[in-house]
Amino acid sequence: MQKEIITIDAAQTKKLGVALAQEVIASGVVCLSGELGAGKTTFTQGLLEGLGLEGPFTSPTFLIMKEYKREISNDKLQLQNVYHIDAYRIEKNDILALGWEEMVANKNNIIIIEWAERVKEIIPKSALWIDFGWMGEEERRITLSN
Ligand SMILES: Nc1ncnc2c1ncn2[C@@H]1O[C@H](COP(=O)(O)OP(=O)(O)O)[C@@H](O)[C@H]1O
Ligand SMILES: [Mg+2]
């Protein structure tokens, strides 16, 4: 499946992130690709909000990874891990060293990874891919595929 959405400002991209939270929960791993400034982090801020997490959300660029706990609403109080990874300055092996295989194998985790195209080999087939294309100052083409 492929779906294309054009946004005309940052607020729209963030709103799209909020709206896609359920699809991301279903896929477990969401891969964000596209150049610097294309909108991956802006989208992620909306997504984290849509997942029910409390901001402000900062970019993990200098941290490699940020971890959040998400409350799942059912009978018991249950927590789910949400990981936000930025692969801009790191390599495949750095991500593997974070415990990637276990992280991905745990169906209860949600993993958001920026610059995922840099580490394609370690991404599971089931992942949802979202590409961000720069069209103009405030226009972005956002393509979903899985
Ligand atoms: N339609 C849009 N969608 C997302 N960001 C936009 C849009 N229009 C302008 N921007 C601006 O572009 C920049 C995107 O930055 P960011 O989300 O950090 O990108 P990335 O994480 O891909 O490097 C922000 O400054 C944002 O305000
Ligand atoms: Mg970013």
C-alpha cells in the first residue's frame, strides 16, 4: 500500500502524526526517511502526542535514543515502551548495540526511527515507512508505504 499526503505547514505535519498513531501502534516499527528539515521530528512530535504521551518532546539527535512509557488503557495498569531513535549520526552497529533485536521482537514496543534509510538492513519487513519530501519552504510530500 502507498499513500501520499501533501502538507502545507508544520502544524499539518504534526497533526498527521497525531492522526496516524493507531497505524503506528499496529505496525510496531515506523521508519521515517527524508532529508534534514523535511519534517521527521515535527511528525514525531505529533505521533508521540497521538500515542498519549506528554510533551514537550525534544529531538534525540544528540542522544541517539529517547525512551517513553505509555499507559495502555485496559483493566490493569500496563506500560508500554516507546522508543524514538535518530540514526543520523550513527551506524547500524550502534543501533544493534542498543539491544535492537530484542526491542523489535517485543510486540509490546513501539519504535520510531528517523533516518531509517541509513540502516535499512536491520529494519523488519513489517515496518511502516513514511518518507518526507521537501517541496517548498512549507510544503512537504509525505508518502506512507508498507
Ligand atoms: N509542511 C511542513 N511539515 C513539516 N515541517 C515543516 C513544514 N513546513 C515547514 N516546516 C519546518 O521545517 C522544519 C522541519 O524540521 P524537522 O521536523 O526537525 O525535520 P527533520 O527531523 O526531518 O530534520 C521545521 O523547522 C518546521 O517548522
Ligand atoms: Mg529530525
